[in-house]
Amino acid sequence: MPSSPPTAATAIAIAGPTASGKTAGALALAAALAPRPVEIISVDSALVYRGMDLGTAKPTPAEQAQVPHHLLDIRDPLQAYSAAEFVHDAKALIADISARGALPLLVGGTMLYFKALLDGIDDMPPAHPAIRAAIEARAATQGWPALHAELARIDPTTAARLAPADSQRIQRALEVWEVSGKPLSHFHATKNKATKPVDTAAIALFSLEPTDRSWLHQRIAQRFDAMLAQGLLAEVQSLRARGDLHLDLPSMRCVGYRQTWEALQAAGIPPTDPHPTLPPAALADLRDKGIAATRQLAKRQITWLRSMPARHVIACDAPQALQHLLAAAKQALQA
């Protein structure tokens, strides 16, 4: 495990795969630091969307009432929210929170956001609508796994960290190649950053990682079951009923939402049905697919984390994991 920061941290970050206990850890840390005020900055690409609460495991109103939260519910599901926008917003929030005498506490599992904030954003080509549309047209006929295989030939480094169905990132990587003639990994490796990173020495990054992957798998299954019991079908149905959303949007590609949308659609349930009910076999199939997709997400998150050498690892499946996190965070703030 890396040693503690040599100077006192002015902000704390808690990262980790889905279902590793980040929200509980953040709230416990805020309580343990009282009377010092703490404000949480969400580092999660799904929590930015309004009307998407259950499937994203968004902090409940009661949890949000305990500690001020930022970057929740700031986008309609029809809108995109980029890593560059996150970095801009997070930097401004860190400065504002610190100016108020409070501690910025960054919490989430979107590792691309953490990397962009801590390492800066690469100066790569902007979006090209015509090329993007052409790639989408090819995907419609060939399928995203075929385009992922094409990306593996062009840019094996980028393809290795993307799932074959990750249409948004596969599309962007192919777009960058066609616009510039250079692979996306080239821009990630360059030191010419369009957006400069924050002072990483000022942020102590703690990573909640399980020593036993089966512990995390069990928690993922329990949480997905809870989401279904709390009304995930109805939440996704309300999104379908809007009529302006579709599965190619970043919001609807969020784990759990895509699988539920597809299950409702396959069952022939019209978007206007306010009380959707799946047959037992279809519900069991949704559960299996939702849990499998969440496990895959957790695996990718852990892979990202292992590429971040400055993190301080906390074994989230250890009996005293919360106490270890609190002690380490306090030490980092007092160093």
C-alpha cells in the first residue's frame, strides 16, 4: 500500500467499484469529522441524471440531508455530461467548498472522471458529427462487437479496457482515429493536457477494494434485488413513457437501465402502462442480466483503480473496513 501523503491533504476522495460501500463510508467520515463541515462532490456519471434514482443507487433524500451533496440531478436524461464538464464543475466546487472552510469529499465510481480530474484531460480532436453518424450507421448493420474488434486492430490498448458493447466509448475511439489518424491511447499518453490536473498532493485518494471478489458479487446481487423490490421497473417505465429517450443515450446505457428497458420492451409492455409487471421467467432473466452487467462494471472499475498508483487501498470486505477508512482519512488530513 502506498505511504500516506507527506503533507496534509485539503480534500479527500473515496473511489471504489459499485456496491463497495462508498456512500456509507462518506457519510460516516463526515460524521466522524464533526464539527468540521464536509460537503460531498459526486464523482458518478449516472447520478447526474434527474429521475434516475433507484437504478443508480443515488443517495436517498435522508442521506442527502445529512451532508450537502453536489453534482446530483444536474442533467436531464436526454442530455450528455462529459468528463471535461465534470472537471470544470468539480474544480469550481473544490475551490468554493474550501473557501467556505469546509472539506471537499469526492465520492464515486466513475474512474474516467477521477483520472480526468487528477491527471488532466488530453488535448484530443473535438467531436465530428458526420464521422460519428457514419460510425453509428455501421454499428447499426454490423453491431458494436464488430466495431470493437476493428478498434482492437487499430488501438489494442483502448480496446482492452472497453467492453464490446460499450458503444459510446468505442464510437469515440474510432472517431478520434478517423479524424486524426492517431489512436485514442496516443492522446491519453501525451503530456500535452488541454485541461490541467488539480494538485494531486492536496487530495488523498482512498480506494475501497475487496480482497474476495465473491463478497462484492453478493452485495451486487443483494442491491439489485433491492432495486427491483423498490420499483426499478416503474422507474424505467416512467423514462420510457417520456417518448424522447432511447437506448443509445448515455443515460439509458447505465447498468440496470438498459437491461430493464429491454426486458419491458421484449415483454411487449407498452411505455404507457403505469404498472408494468414482468412474467416470472422474464423477471428472473432481467435479474440475471442486471447482476451480470453490474459485475462486469465492477470488474472494469477495479481495473481502472489498479492503474492509479497514488491510491490508498482499503479492504472494503474487512471486518473493520469503515474504521480503517476513517483512521486513514483523519491521518491524511493531519499529516
